[in-house]
Amino acid sequence: MNPRISKTSSRGYTLVEILVTMTVLGFLFAGLMPFFLQSTTSFFITEQKLRVNNDIRKFTSEMADHAREANHFIVYPSFAATDRDAETDRQRDGESGDLMVLIFYDNPTGTPPLITRPIRRIVGYYRASSNIADPSGEGPVRKFDSDLDSWGITLPSTSDIETLLPSSASVASFRQVIELSKGLANQRLFYNFHNRSIMVKGEILHGDAIKRVSNTYNFTVSPRG
């Protein structure tokens, strides 16, 4: 007995079937694209907000710790040489600037009435935009920390402290505390409040020119005096 052999015929897809399939896939892709873009944007914004909030926490915590140990502060218009090379550049009550210097005194020396408190350390925070004398620009916040004891320097008062500030040529050489910031106190970062406290008012920015996330911060620190 001869077995029955069945033959299955096969054929390819027709042009109409291909076009219909491509049309369906196109509609499906078009429907998913907005969701994909929205998810990508949301992820980017969330990531940048976390970075901004992390910067704010680190900045406020670090500056508050230094201020609690410091005895005095001086605010200058900017890190530019002409903005902090003389005592007349110091910002008074109600004025603001982009350079703030915390001053740490050593233990008192001498006997009455000739008691002095030498300066042993200065810590400075400054906003370093591309044009440091331009308050409207954006730039990182940097920090310098000078231990005068290690330099073998004794400065009996703040009268000549301008001579101890770093050169303006070193503006980009110090540690970056915040990646990008803008000042909000008359476009400056540090506000002298009654010569007793420093109000720090700024805006932290992350991202690029196309996608940018920002958040403002406003806190006050007071040296112990």
C-alpha cells in the first residue's frame, strides 16, 4: 500500500499585507513615542533635582559648620582683584557680594590693655562666573581655606586681611562646592545682615541649555563672634 503523501504549499507575503503590517506598526510606534519621551524627560528631571538637592544639603551643612567655628566675616563684591583689594571694598550692612570670607581668631595674647586676638585661618566662598565681576552671570561656587599658622603668619587684626586673600588668577583652581549657581541678593550670593549674619540667597542649576533644572536656596549663618 502506498502511503498518502500530502504536500503543503507555501507562499510569501503580498505587498498589501506588508503595507498593512507597516501601517499598524507605525500607529503603534507613534502612540508609544510620547510616552517614551515623557518617561525620559521625567527621569532626567528627577535625576537633576536629586543632584540639586544634594548640592544644597552639602553646601548648607558645610558652611554652617564653618560659620559656627568662625569669629567674624567680611563680604566683598566679587573675587575680582579690584573688588577686594582694599578695606573700602567690604560690603556693609544691607549690601551683598559674591565673595564671603570667614575669619577665625586664635586665643587672645598679651596683657591688658594690650590684648590681641591673632587671625589663624580664613575660609572663603565665592561664585566664580566666566566674568567674576559680572553679577548677572552663572558660575560655580568655589571655596578656599587658608591656615595662617602653617604659613607662619600672625595677623593681629582684620585691617590688612585683603593682603592674605588668594590671587584673582587662581579663581578656577579651588575646590568646587556647587557646579552652577546664580546669586539672588541683588544678583549676588551673600547678603550682609546687620553685620551679624550672612544670608545666602542663590539658585542652583543642573542640566544643559536644552534641559535645565533649578532650585533656589535661602539660609542664614552667623559666626559666633
